[in-house]
Amino acid sequence: MEFHKDTPVGRIASEHPGATRVFHRFGIDFCCGGGKSIEVACQAKGVDPTTVLEAVQAELLDGDADATDWLSASPADLIDHILNAYHKPLGTELPRLSEMVQKVAEVHHDKDARLAELRSVFSGLKSELESHMMKEEQILFPMIVQGQGESAGGPISVMEQEHDSAGAALRQIRELTDGFQPPEEACNTWRALFSGLEDLEREMHQHIHLENNILFPQALGK
């Protein structure tokens, strides 16, 4: 496939999963902002679209042999993947990060006043994600698996709005952590927290991308 500056970011990410590694490196939003063109997405980050496209093409030359083509998978198989690769890990990772952010904020708030805000933003994100995943698992996903996806426009719209909210919280967390860079005096827990938050951001971008750009359009028959 030949990419152009007007090609939607989400389309590239859907057809060539390896491209998401490049988008993550440049900070390009391929999940909630997947409908935007490469040019518009790059302008938002102040990067050259040509540079990003060249990096994507170079990445794809290495091949996506190990990447699953989720566009060709059934909605049921994709849902199983989302549950096992993202929902289940979040069930343990969110409490682990919550415990760490609480500890770091309590012990080191005098060194960085932003830690209190970080704790608050993460707490809100955790609550939202837990509620969000429960609604998907109990309501939306069963509807899609049972072939009722085309009548699930309302629930899907709500899920997309909540994805936008989670994306905004992740951006705020990145800002509050200086791009997940702990200060020199940071203890091991502080460093582990920032590393875990960076992993969370990366996994959430892929998680949201699979739902917004592949699962939901398939369910709605688009």
C-alpha cells in the first residue's frame, strides 16, 4: 500500500499494525484520532509528515509477519484478544499502579507538587476504565458477538466518548510526568511508577485503536 499525507492514521494502523510503533515514537494519535489524516495528525505534534511516512515505510519493510491481521479476524476473535491482552492485564495493573502513585505522592509531594495532581488524574482514569470495561464486557461485547452490533450504535458512541476521555487523561499524565522522565533523585518506586505509566499509555493506545478503528466499524457494518 502506498501512503499519502491525506491517508487516515487509523487506516494505516489497522492495515499495518507495525506502523503503530512509529506513531507511538512520534506521539501520533492513531486511536482516538484515527480518523485524521497523517498530515493533520503530524501538524498537531509539530512533526514533518514526510518524515513520519518514511519511517512507517521503513518499519513495514521489516515486515509485519508476526502481527495479526485483525481486519480479517471475526469480531468474536478480536473481542477475545481484547479481553485477554488488555482487559485482564488491566485488572491487576491498575491496582498496582494505584498503590504506587499513592505511595509516591505521599512520600515525595514536597519534591514535586505535581505528584498530588498525578494521583488525582490517575485515580479518575482508573475508576473510568474499570467502569468502562465492565460495560463492554457485560453489555456491548455480548451484543456484538450475538450479531446485534448494527443496533449497538448508542453503546458504541458512549464507549468512543469514554475513549476520548481516557485519552485526555493519558495526555495529562504524560505532561505531569515530563514524558515519564523521573527526576535524578527519584527512588525505585517513583521510577517504577513512571515506567508503568508509560507502558499503560502504550497499551491503551493499541487497545483503543483496535476498538475504535476495527471492532466498532465492523460491528456497525461500516
